[in-house]
Amino acid sequence: MTAVTIPGLDKAPTNHAGLLSWVREVAELTCPDEVVWADGTDAEWTRLTGKLVDAGTFVPLKKKQNSFWAASDPTDVARVEERTFICSLDEADSGPTNNWMDPAEMKAIMTGLYRGSMRGRTMYVIPFCMGPLDADEPMLGVEITDSEYVVVSMHIMTRMGDKALAKFGEDAKYVKALHSIGAPLEDGQADVPWPCNDTKYITQFPEERMIWSFGSGYGGNALLGKKCYSLRIASVMARDEGWLAEHMLILKLTSPEAKVYYIAAAFPSACGKTNLAMLEPTIPGWKVETLGDDIAWMRFGEDGRLYAVNPENGFFGVAPGTDYHTNPNAMRTIAKGNSLFTNVALTDDGDVWWEGMGEPPAHLTSWKKQDWTPDSGELSSHPNSRYCTPIDQCDIKAPEWDDPKGVPISAIFFGGRRATTIPLVTESRDWQHGVFMGATLSSETTAAATGKVGVVRRDPMAMLPFIGYNAGDYFKHWIEVGKNADATKLPKIFYVNWFRRGEDKRFLWPGFGENSRVLKWAIERIEGKAAAVETPIGHVPTAEALDLSGLDAATADIETSLEVDVEEWKAEIPLIEEWFTKIGDKLPTSLRDEFEALKQRLS
Ligand code: SAT
Ligand code: MN
């Protein structure tokens, strides 16, 4: 058989035999015009952003240096959960919360889709590393993609290019991540600004540590280092190796006495993780610094404590609602430039705008690329529009954010968006009870995924769309992590809800910077200093136990936000029952025990 010649295929900057043969195999299948190895240099950024401007995908922003505006195809705007598959060898390892298909069957379908899918385009090979490059065992991956938008986004979101490739020893293990937008160009066919395909698949092959994505160019569907690798595949690695890969922000909290605490917090997509990660405390003397806003990998250190690392290198934050009041640190970070904005509105003077920024300008170009005025009667920006910006230029990044050792976690917060039932904050009785809280976490759906917004669904550990294996086994893993650890060194687990509403539907808790008051209470609980009431659902503060000094909110509202309403909780019981029934046989008995104990305490 004669090898096909594709320009660039022989220009590989590595001798890694496995990688070379995989790249050749993919190129021969997808038939690109050319193969380019991404090097991660500024020159590459300039070349590719220029190419994207020429293609009409990017508009350079006059008001933000080295930054670009993009509008996606209106059908390609969020993660596609119903098209996301965990193709484990055994269906039982995928479990009740994931879509499953036999891996051989899926490979046959997707191989058909990939055949010739890069025709007329460039195939980029992106070596990347999730987490610090100088880790003992750097967590490597290679994404093959036919999207320049993906390459430049990976420049921000990951450590990539030559510096990652340098970590590929002869038998280095890495995650294979194949991505095609699925929009081949025939000779002479004109391109569109956001090529994609109506048929979409986001597939994980957990045993092979492999990802195949087809048809979408947006967010977590296409930036495969993010949810696909760092959560779905990494959660399987973590199960096998005794650690945790979680959908959590990491923040550093310093008290007025200069004591340092690290907190990890899990919330579903678009529930304010980035805002909490960059919070500006309203209580004097407290300081927050950021280590990550979306994903935490937590491993036990030699001292028996749980240490967290953020695998990412950038923030991919929800734009609408972000402004100098809600998240000044995010605004300052993007103001420095070097950022990408997708599906927000473009101002006439070459800046970005979105809902939540205050008074709208008289005229904008909407994310649909239409003229927009305040009277248009529709949103200028898609609710899941995003900014993509480097962590390194965030003023309040903790200096240790890139430390391969990670940071020791004192508290884990689980949170959801619930109008009723769930108090502002509840401390779990112990680790197992905390796992029960996480396993039964619920939230109203948001725009981060396609589908109906505002429906309450169970979202265990905020990981529902991201658990790479059976959810029952995932709960068992969480329980075992606690059993194998020194209980005195484990983080304490809290359940928060910033989104509880009063009878007239207004929010009871002001949120944002005021959430520092809840962080302070949690830390004081850890220090054994703050009071709490033992309730059927866990330890809840009274309004007096929270530091409310200088808070401009009605005490009655705060009290209502803290209420444990037994009737509301009794209504929650059948919902938890339904959820546990769905989990089925693999539900750990310890969680069933926790549930029975909760019912007892409520009766
Ligand atoms: O599109 S992403 O999955 O990267 C963002 C999110 O849903 O949190
Ligand atoms: Mn997320």
C-alpha cells in the first residue's frame, strides 16, 4: 500500500511513534488539504486570528487589544447533552444518566462521518497539557481539529503547542481527542463564517481514554480539553486511581488574621461559579483570590489532605450578567485584551456588549448579526454567550494557581439554583452525609445546555452531564474516598443556594460579594467558632450567626432564606426517591441509609 501524501504530514515535530501513526490514520480518513502542528507561539495566534478575520468568523475589537468577536451559527450555541455519549465496553459502566452506544457501533457511525470531513480544510494537531506542565506526571492530550477557532481557543484554555509536546516522552500516555466540525469544502465552494454540521456527536470512549467529537464548533463540544477530557475522561481515571475530577471552582480565602483557606465549589453551568471564584468580599479584612472557575482535580497529598489543581489555563465564562457590579475582576481581566467573545453583541465603536452591562447603546450588532436597538424586543446576546480569557492576566489570581502540588482544600460547597426548599447554607453532619447532599443536588436548568431552561432536575455534584461512568459507581467512589481518608483531614461539606425566592419571586439573598458572609461562616464552623442549629437536613446558621454587619437587606428575608421548611422538604422526598430509583442497583447502601435517616428526622 502506498502512503497518501498530504502536505505537512511529514513535518511532525516529534518522534512519538504512536502519535505519528494516529495522526496519519486520521489524516488519511478525513482527507484535509494540509496538516499543521500547532506550536502555541504568538506568531501562530496572529496568523490564525488573521485567517479567522479573513473568513468572517472574527471581527477584531477596536476597544480591546488583541481581542475578537465571533458569532456562531444560531444552531450551534451550547453543549448538546442528548448527543453526548459514554461508549464504555459494558453498558452498565455508562449507567442511567448517560447516553450509551456500543463502542464498535459508534466508531462505525462516526468513522463514516469523519471520512473526508476535513476536505478543503487544514487539519491541526494540538498537543496540550491539562494542569501544570511541570507536574510529576503531566496530564497530556492531543486534539486533532479542522477548526482554527478551536486552535486559538486552546491557546487560551490550555498549555499547548511546543511546550506541551516537549513533555511527550517516548511512551508518554495521552488522551486522543478527535474533533471535526463536519463541514468539508468541495473545490471552489465558498466557506461560511461558522461552519458546522446538523449531525452532532460528542463521544467518550472511557477505557481507551479517547474522545471523538463531530459537528459542533462551540464550547465544551469542541474544546475537548475542557468537559470531555477534564471531567468525563478524567473522572474515569480518578475512579481507577483514587482521586476526584470535579466540576468545581477553586478559591483562596484569607481572613483578617491572615489565615489562608482554600475552598472548592460545585455549581451547575451558568449558576455563578465564575462570580464566586472571583468574588470581592463585602466584609472588611477578608480577601478572595482565584485559582480556577470551572474544574478541580483533587488528589490526596502525603499529609493526608485533599489537594486541588485547576487543569485549565483560562476562563470560559458566561458573559450576560457579568459587569463591574457582579464581577469586577472578570471585567478587569477581559479589559486587558487577548480574549475571545462569542455570541455577545458588537458595539458600533468596536467593543462588546451584553445584557447586564447597564444602559444599552442605541445601536448594536446582535449575536445573530442583525441590527439591534433597545426596542428590538429580543436579547442582543445569547444567554450562553461566552468570554474566553487567560487566567494569567486576572489581577486576583492566587500566585500558586499554577503550582503542580495544588492547594489543600478545607471546604467543599455544593450549590444549585432553587427557588424554594434549599436554605442559603447547610453544613453536612459528616462526609457521608455531605456525599448524600451532593448526590441529591438539584437545580433549575440554564442556557449552558440546549433544552428547556428553568426545569428542576437532579444534578449530582453539578456533574450530571459530565460523569464519565455509572452515576451509582461515582457515588460509591465519593463514599470510598472518604472512608479511605483520615476524617479529621477531609474537607467539610456545605450545601448552598443563593437563589431562593420570596413569595413575590424576588431573591431573598443579595448574592455576589455578599456571599463572602457565607464563606466566613463556613470557615468559622471549621474553626469551631460559629453557631449553628441542628435541623433535620444538617447544621444551618441562624441570622445572628452570620456576619450581617453593613448588609443592606431585610432581616426577615435573610431569615426566610435560612428556613428549613419541613413541608417543603417532605415534598422533596418523593423527588429524591424517584432519583434514587433511577440510579438503581448501583446506589450505595450508605446513601440509602442517609435517605432513610433524613425521612426519620423529618417525620
Ligand atoms: O460549553 S462548556 O461546557 O465548556 C461550558 C459549561 O457548560 O460549563
Ligand atoms: Mn462548567
